[in-house]
Amino acid sequence: MRMEENPFKLPPDDQIFAIREQERQRRAEEREKVKHQHVWEKVTAASRHSRTRRIDDGVDDAQAAASAARARAGGAQPENLGIGRDARREKENIADFVAKKREMFLVQMSLDVKKAEILKLDARAKDKEEALNKSKQMLDKDVERFDAFLSNNDDRAHMAMQKADTMAREKQDRVIRIKQLKSQLSAIQSEIAKHREQKDECLRFKDFLVNLTPGEWKEMKREEKKQRKLQRRRIAVDARMGEIEERMHSEIEAEEQAFREKEEKEKKGRRRQRKTEEEEQKERDQMEARRRRIARKYPTRDQVDAEYVEYSSGEEMPLYFQEPKQLLDIFTSLEESNLFLIQNSQDTEQALEELNQKFAALRKTREAMSNKMKLQISQLQRQITDETQKCDELKQAISQKHGGSEIEELLKDLGEGVVDVHHVCSSENQDEGDTLQMLSRIEFKLEEYLTYLDEAEDSGLGARVLAEEHKKERQRRLDLRLSRKLLQEKKIEDRLKASLHRSQAPVHKKVGKQIMFRSAPLFQARRVVQEDDGYEEAVREHNIFGIWLDKEGVPNAAQPEKAEG
């Protein structure tokens, strides 16, 4: 059933504009028509407003268009007829008309909905009935299968019970068999453990006997094993070489046989001619070359010997002890050696005890000597302290008489001279120490040498001593002249090297315009001259000597301070 169009639906905008355009055209046509009518044909506005148009629901758009065309073509007659007919109809309200149309639409819609629901329920009932039939058929099949399953399950349960009884009996038999095997296994394991203990004990005894075996016997057995290996190698190499020589001889014989057959064929095919010595020698050389070629194909004895792989026979070294008497003899000899070692150890302990006693006595005497030497060292240190104080006093006195820089240079030169003289006089490798110590050692050496010279003069060697003095003086002058000459030559050499370096240096040529310097300033710069108050010199003297002299010449041991401007 076709659903009617909803009358309450709002038409689209284009349709509204089209309806308005049609309404304007209709009004324009009515005005044009009224212009050409007679007075009696025209109607008043009140009659037009009271007139209502009849709307036929059953008329479609085509019929409405046809009626509108006939109205335009027929003139006033149909209008008059319509006016008369509409006048006879009763007046109807638009709200009632819309309400009626709405009720009709709702009734029609409810009818359509009910019809559709009826059709849907019929289809659903048919589907339910078909599903019910199918479920019934499936239930029947399930009942049949369940009956078959029950029967099959009963058969399988009966068979399973029989099989379970059989397997239970087999299990019982196997459990009994396992128990028997376990008992046998435990007995075997206990036997194995007992044999393993016996084996370990035997191995310990064997190791003990091997350790007691004399080294000469072991070395002899090793040599015998080595000889057996060499014998096996020699036999294997000889066997291999025999095979190689046999194959080589057979190949050489086959080659010679082929050569002889070839010669016989050549003799039959050509005339009798006597061979020359050169041809015979050539054939012999060819045969010898074939033999060498065949021999080169096979390995030599050295190669076979190198290819041989040594292997051990796996035999263990036999035991040295075959009779109990041998073990008793070894024990006797070991006992004698142990007694000898015990006696030696006792003698060594006695000697060690004597050495310890001597060491204790020597240590006691050395400690006494070391204490005495420590006392002497302390006395010497006190003397050194006194001498140092005297040296400081002398330095202070010297610093009062001369400037600090001259004193420093003088002390430096004196120190270097003392070091040189000490190196010449001292032949022992000992630390130089302080300058005073070096001077004391030099003085000691001089006294020693002077004592030697006095002894020599007293013994009648005065002329020789004088001659040696003249000789040393000449040697000193010669050394001085030589040192001056070497110094002069070194200066000349340095000057030549510098000039050569300057001559070999690349010449830098100036390129482009010379850069001009700035003009001199108009004013003269003032130079600030700081007055030296002797602070730096005082700091240097304090660092070297531990004291410094102020402007008045008074010594001061405190750290010098710079005077503020």
C-alpha cells in the first residue's frame, strides 16, 4: 500500500518561490481580464473575499493544470458558473478541514502500520514453526546418537575394565620384577664399591712402589720403550719400501719389455743395418731416463719415514718389585739414608745454634759501637752548629763591609772552587754536603798530604819532592795556557758559526710601498722614576743568609718589609 505524502511537511524554498510566482501571474491575469470586462460582469471585492475555492483531493496536478487551461480559454462563463456553485455551498473552516485531513492521515497510517505488523508476525510465526520443526528433527537425531553413544560407552567400559585387570596383573608382575632387579642392582653396586676400594688401594700401593722404584731402572725401561718404537718404525718403513721397490721394479721391467718389443718390430720392418755407437748410447740414455722418471714417481725412504705416524703400544711400564726381598732392601737403604739425614740435621741445628750465639754477641758489640757512634755524631752536629753560627757571624761582618751582590758572586765563586777542589782531593763516592764540610775534608786531605811530604823529606827524598813541585807547577801553567787557548778557539768557532748562519739565512725582500711611521708627538712623555729603597736586595740577602742590613748598616733577622710611598 502506497504511503500518502505528509501534508504537514514544509515544502522546499524553490517550490515556495514557484508558488509565489504562480500566484503573481494569476493575479496579473485577473487584472488584465477585469480590464476588458463590462461593468455588469465585474464583481465587488467583498464577493471575491467571501468566495471559497473547492479543492478536490482526488484531482492530481495534471487535472489541475487542464482545468486551469480551460478556465483561461473559456472566459467568464465558467467563472460565473463556479461563483454560483460556490455560493450555494456551506462555509467550511480551514482548521476543521485540516483536522479532518489529519485524522484521515492518522487512521490511514495506523491501518498501514497494523497491516505491516500483521505481515511481520505471520512471517515470524512461519520462521518459528520451521525452526521448531528443525529443532525437533535435530532432537530426534541427538536422541539416536545418544543411544548409540551409551551402547558404545558400555562396550568401551567393559573392554576398559578387562584391559585394566590385565594391566593391573602386568603391573604387579613388573613391580615384583623391579624389586628383584633393585635388589640385584644394590648387590652389584656394593660389589662395585668394594672392588673400587680395592682398586684405589691397589693404585695407592702401585704409586707407592713406583715412587720407590730406582730412577736408573725407570730410565732403562724408557730407553727400551724408545728402542721398541724405533724398531716398529724401521719395520714399517722397510715393509713400505719393499712394496714400493717391488712396484717400481715391475713397472721398470714392463717398460723394458715394451722397449724390447718395439726394437724387434723395428728390426723386422727395416733392412739390416748396423747401429752406431751413438745410437746405442742414445737408447741407453733414454732407458735410463725412463728408469729415473719411474723412480721419481714413488716416495723415497726419507719421505716414507717422515709420513710414518708413531703410535704407542699401550703397554704400561712393568713394576720393578717382583719379590718382597726387593722392597725390604729398598726400605733398608731408605732407613740408612734417613738416619744419615737426621744426623746431618742435628749437626746443622747445632751449628745454627752456635751461629745464633755468635750473632747475639756480635749484635751486642755492634749496638755498643752504634751507641758510641751516635754519641760522636751528636757531638759533631753540635760542632757543626757552632761552626754555622760562626759562619753566619762572618757573613754578617762581610755584608757590613761590602755590597750584597758582590758578596753573593764571591760566595758563588768560592763555592764552585771548593767543589772542584773537593772533587780532585776526594776519591771516595760520598755526598758533598755543606761547603764547610767539604773544606774540612779538603783540610784533612791537605794535612795528610803534607804529612806524607814531610815524611818523604825526612827520609831523604827532599830533592825529589822539589822536582815534583816544579813539575806540577809547569803542568799547571801548561793546563792554564791550554784552557785559555781552547776558550779562545771556542769563541772564534762560535763567531764563525754565527756569521755562517747569518750568511745562509734567507734574505727577506721588502715588497710594495714602504710603510710610513707616525709623526712624533708634540709633547714629551714624562718618565716616572721609582726610588730603590733596597727592598729587593734585602729580600735576597735574607733568603740566602737569613739576615739583612738596613740603610744604617744594622743587621736584622726578621722578614724585610717594603716601605710605602
